Amino acid sequence: MPSSPSDDARPPGTARRVKVQRRGPMLVEGPVEVELEDGTTVFSDRFQVALCTCRRSRRFPWCDTSHRARTPGPGGDEPAAKD
């Protein structure tokens, strides 16, 4: 049976873990409900979700690894060089 956004196995007052990465998605312990700019909400009951921070994802707000195509090189904002 699918869980609803109000179902959460955490005890009340327990913090939800969010992992921020410099190059890549924001990882959030699930389940999560995300409110988008237009007011709509999307829900995932997965144990961890990857939220897109580059806004290139075709599945926004979920990450589809589109950020990998234009990851900056180690020295700055330019895309990584291809050999």
C-alpha cells in the first residue's frame, strides 16, 4: 500500500538529514513532499531522493544526472575539458 505524505516512520521532533554536494543533487532522506514554484506538490516515498539543484533535469525537481554533462572543471566555472 503506498504511503501518504503524512506517513513518516520518524519519531516526532527527529531531524531529517539533507546532504548538500558542491557538484550534484541535494540528497534528502525520504519520504519527501516538494512544493514547486507554481504551488503544486510532488511526492516520493523512496528512502532517499536526489533533488536537482542545477535545474537542467527533465524530471525536475528530481535529479536525472543532467548536471554531469556540464560539470565545471576543477579550476572554475568552465565545463571540464574533453580529451
